[in-house]
Amino acid sequence: MAKRFAIAGITVLSGLMATGSYAQKTGLNGQVGTITTAVPFLRISPDARSGAMGDVGIALSPDANAQYWNVAKVATNTKDFGASVTYTPWLKDLVPDVFLGYVSLYKKFGENNDQAISGSLRYFNLGNIDYTTIDATPAGSGKPREFSFDVGYSRRFSPYLSLGVTLRYISSNIAAGAAQDNSASYKPGKAFAGDIGVFYSKTKEISEERSGTFSAGAVLSNVGSQISYSETRRDFLPVNLGIGVAYTYKIDNYNKITGSLDLNKALVPAPVTYAGVNGDSLALPEKGVISGMLSSFSKAPPGYGTTVSVGGEYWYQDQFAVRAGYFYENKNNGDRQYFTCGLGVRYSVFGLNFSYLVPSGSGVARNPLSNTLRFSLTFDFDKGAFGKKEG
């Protein structure tokens, strides 16, 4: 039961429904607490390949999960059609029934096969929740759920450069079953958002067997309307700016290695201190979407909302892969720091990826993301895979 109360608290924070502070109170001027926005599940990596590499993915070689990382990569897929299904048990060390499900697919088309349309569905199940008030009084029980649905379009504009855009619908019902009172009436939150991405990749032949591929990408994600769970306030989506680079070295016809680096910055305003009857509290300021994004640079401490991901991948005969990575977040912004590892296997049109987040810390300091698992099943097809072409 104690774990249920804990996850209920996480749920409330996720939707910014509490009337107190929305970040750990450590002050602003150089001291900022955990960054909290609505629908944080939009920033959970749903891809086991990237999950094994420290959550890098902006500039990695494209696959069916490119829709999440950088929609511009979709048009550069070597296959004509692909799909992926991922299952991620979330906060495994706290509760057994919280998970993220993800399904994505793409189809290339056009005279030169240089365009692609893609789509994805994310479903976040928060399990069965026993809600409590701020003074631990039972406040009902329910089954909170969140999901988002995306449609993307991408196109190659040269052999090396591609662009893409995504439109997203978001639904967040995190108070399902919670008791209502006269002071607050909660409702499911709904919002619309979009991504825009750019991807560059060029291969240089070194010898008959060896080659090097440099890739770079940038993506602005989750830019859209604010979301509301009540009549009294609207909250920020997890707007993010990410840039990434990757380099793949083909050693010979059997072996190749990839190194990748991603830098991400949350484009949400830093919390500010407000004076109240019960003392000062820390909360996100009430700003518009654009002004909030700009203030994340101009009115925030250096490094606010930034994370760094580093990952490596080794392939043997394009059939077996070994991966590892590291994720770093400043201790004043959440303090997520962890190592990851994983494996991949590919046979014909099928691929299976697995990732594992290495346990860290102990006791109360144990990382709640420890033992996080991800499983991805991918499918990639060329034209004629379902039968002979006409003509």
C-alpha cells in the first residue's frame, strides 16, 4: 500500500495538480530543483536500441523508431516499409504494473522513394492507484492512463540532407477515479503538439571494405498548446531541443562500430519563488508557450534543463549487436545518472532489441529507474516483400 501512495504522489506531480511547489525547493538564483511538466511520459525513450545506448538517438542510423527521435530520419531508411513494437516496464523498483507501450510504422514513397509518411502510438499505463490528499487522507482509487498519437512526414532534399515534421495529439487522464471536492474539479487533459527535425548523413569510402559515416541531427519536439487538468490553471508540455552526432566506422565486411552523443535542453521556464501565507514556495511561472521557451535560456541558471547521453554500438555481420551507454543529468535538475547496456539480433526482416538500466545507489538513494527493461521487435520490408511486383 505504501508503494501505491508513492506512485500516487508521482502521478500528481506528473500532472502538476498540486497547489504547492512543482519543483524541489532549492531556490532559483543558481539553485533549481527537479524540472516538472505535464505528460512527462512524452520524454520516456520507447526504443530498446537507443535505451541500451544511454538514450541517444537523434543522429543514429534510422529504423522504425526514428519517428520518436528525429522524424527527419524516416525518409533515409534503407527499407521501404517498417514497423516496431516496444514494451517498457517503468519504475520497476517501485511498482510492478506501470508500463509504456509503443507502436510505430513508416512507409516510403515518391518517384525517387525520397519521401515517407510515419505514425506512432504511445500508451502509458500508471497501474491501479490509491489516491491520497496532501495530509494522507484516502481520496479514491482509479486507473490513470495517458496516450499520444503522432503522424509524421519527412523528405530527402539531397543525398545527405532530410527534413521532417510531426503532428501529435495528447490525452492524459491521470485523475481517473480520484474523489472530487468543492475546491478542485479535475478533468482529463488534452493538447496538440508538433516536432520538426533535420538530419544530415554522409559516408566516405576509405578502402574497398572500410568506410566512415558521419551523421548529425537536430529536433525541436513537443511544441504546442498547454494542457489543463482543471479550470484554474494550464501547464507546460515537455518542450525539448535536442542535437546529436554519430559516427559509424565499417571495419570490414563483418564488423562495424558506432559512437553517438546527444545533448538535450528542456525549453520550459525555470521555477520562481512565490510568497504565500504558509511561507515561500517554488512554482513554474504562468507564461505563454513561446515566452516560456525563451525564458528557459534568458531567465534560468546556466545549464538549466540539460542532459547528456553517450552511447556505443558494435555490429557483427549486421546480425548481432552489443550496446552500452551513459546518461547524465545535473543533480540540481533531477540527478538522473545511469549506465545502460543491451543486445540486438537481426534475421531477415525481423529484429529484436533488448536494453537494461544498470542498478545504481542503495537504500533511499537507490535510483528508482534501476532494472528498467525495454524490449523492441522491429520489421523492415523492401518493395515486393509481399509478392512479385507487377510488370
